[in-house]
Amino acid sequence: MIRSDNGYFGEFGGRYVPEILLPALTELEDMFFALRDDPTFWQEYLTLTQEFSGRPTPLTPLRRLSKELGGAQIWLKREDLNHSGAHKVNNVLGQGLLVQRMGKKRVIAETGAGQHGLATAIMAARLGLDATIYMGADDIERQYSNVFWMRQLGSKVVGVETGARTLKEALDEALRDWAGSVENTHYVLGTACGPAPFPELVSYFQGVISQEIKQQAMAQIGRLPDEIVACVGGGSNAMGAFGAFLEDDKVGLVGVEAGGLSFKEGEHSVRLLPDTATPGIAQGYKTLFLQNEDGQLGDTHSIAAGLDYVGVSPILAHLTQTGRVTPESAQDHEVTDAFKLLMKTEGIIPALESSHALAGGFKRAKTMRPDQHIVINLSGRGDKDIFNIARAFPQPEWSDFLQRESERAKELFEATQGEK
């Protein structure tokens, strides 16, 4: 597990927050540091994920697809089979255990694709906590099914109408809420970003993914894989897949960002490749942000709501800077091609976020030898993306249906805006 140097990873990280939040962050850090090396706590966490979420998730060989592409043997780490359909539940269950120890009764969260919001709502219902989820209004329209389930689970969903109406704005609103409710509220940050100790804490709980990959690879392949590939939004699933391999230099680590439509400003969400983002301080921490010369955060685009974010984990920024993680990107059309290929060849329906890792992984696998092995972290399943996928693969009978469903989703959200 990677550890910070007083909250920093190289030049990135830190804690840049209003003074009112410092006691809550210090309390969280002290508790996390006291528990992270405690095997009893880790076993309690593992037992919860096993009994409630279905871990361990399998390592699935893609034999037909590997043969069709040629090159390396491709494996999927099946985080899509978690309860809630994504890796996000790993982190929220761990933070839920911390909330219980702190004695707080309310949690808040930000969400983009809705998977973290859904996982937080599930955790809150399981543990008897009040929950408020902040989500950009544009993301609500793209992922309304998750909004519906969050509400049914008893959580309040707040649509954020400011700015680009996506994940960045949702995170800002969640931080504002926390500043005014810090005494009784815990902020369940969903990715390996934000002020210390969140990047390290989220990576710790998501690290169960890479620990399982290591054990499963030794049992199923007979050795460690040659490469591990994960998509990169904020960085939680990537850090989860990479964590246990950071000291294994022979295992390549590849992070695939959202190349969007092009590398023009506002048409992508690429921060780790050269000449795309610059160091800056925002949202409580220092990392690489898409920003202008005045430090104003820029617009982003991705076909996947969960990757549509202006910053990136300070840990990944550091690991890329030092050469341990190789950055790649996949454009929207490459993502939908990879989505279709996996679905039709192997019968697995991936999330659009995960399909970025598929696109990057498939491309790299074709350049490798047949005796090499590449593991792609399938961070989530694609149920939530049905309407976006339908738009990407237009069919005549879908057009009127999609228009009606889009309008109905807006009406439902507006009608229930004040409900819990």
C-alpha cells in the first residue's frame, strides 16, 4: 500500500481546506492511521465485503476475444459483479466502518456516474445512516436509473445546476455541505482525490482488488501478469488495481483516461499525458488539473460520466511523474468499439468507464506475445449506460423511445427534487 509523506505524494496532495474542516480531517486521519495496520480491522472489512458485497470477485479469462485479437492473453478482474455493480462499494463499506467508530449519524457524497452515490446509499441503508448525495444535473440526466435507486434506498439526491453541472460541481457542493455540518456528518469521498487523508484512505480500501488479482493470478496463471490496465477518472479503481503491484517493477501499470472527442480544450478529460494538465490547487488538494493560465478550472468531456472530471488522484499524478504508471487515453469512438467487442465476443456488458480500460488494454494486448498476460480491471457493469449506448448505436425504433425517456427522467427528477 502506498503511503503519503505528511499527506503528500511527491509534490502532489496536501490539505487545503477551510479551518472548520481541519478537526474532522484530523479525526479521520488519526482513526485511519490507528487501524490501517491492524489485521483485526482488515479482517472485519474483508468479512463485510464477503458477506454483503460478494467478494472475492473472479478473474475471468477472455479466451475467445484473446484469440480474435491475437497477442497477449486477456483477463478481466470482475468488479462489475460486486453488489451495486461497481468497485465503489469497496470504499464505502470501509468508510462505513469508520463512521460507526466515529459515532456520526449522517453521510454525504458526490457522484458522477451515480455508482458511488448508489453505493453510499446502500451503505447508509445497511448501517442506518442519513445520506445526502450531490450529483451534477447533466449527470442526473445521463444516469437517472441510479438516481431513482438512491431515492428508493432512502437517500436525498441534490442536483447541482452550477457550472458544467457534472462531477466537479457536485464535489464542490458536497464540500460546502460538510463545512456547515461537520460535527455530525462524515463526507464519504468516492475517489482517491481530495484533501489528506482521502487519497490514501480510499486507495487502502480499494486495494482489496489488487490483493485478489495477485492471489488469483498466481493460482490461475502461475505467475504475476505482465500488465494491469485500469480506467482513470479520479483514480479509485486504478489505485485499487495497482496498489499491491507498486513494488513489482516487472508488472506494467497502465491508466487509461477519457480522450473524449479530441484533444481540443473542453472535448476531453485527459490530465496525465504530457501537455494536457498543469499542477494546481483546488477542491482541497494539489494535483494536475485541466486549467487555464489564470488557474481557472476548465471544461471536460467524456462519454462516461464517471471519467468526466477536471482533476486526478495526486497519487496517480506522482506515479505517472515518476514513470511507475504509464498514461494512455481512449476516445469515445474507441470506447464504444471496445464495449461492443467485449459484449458480442464474451457476453459481458461493461460500464462505459470500464470500456476505456478495455479500449486501451485491447490495443496494448495486440502488441504483446501470446505467452504474455494482461489484466484489465472491469470496474463496473453497463446497466446504467443503456440509453447512452443506445445513442451511440442508433436504431430507428429507439429514437422516439429515447426522447420520451429523457423527458420523463427530467420530469421525474424535478417532481421529486424536494423529496428524500
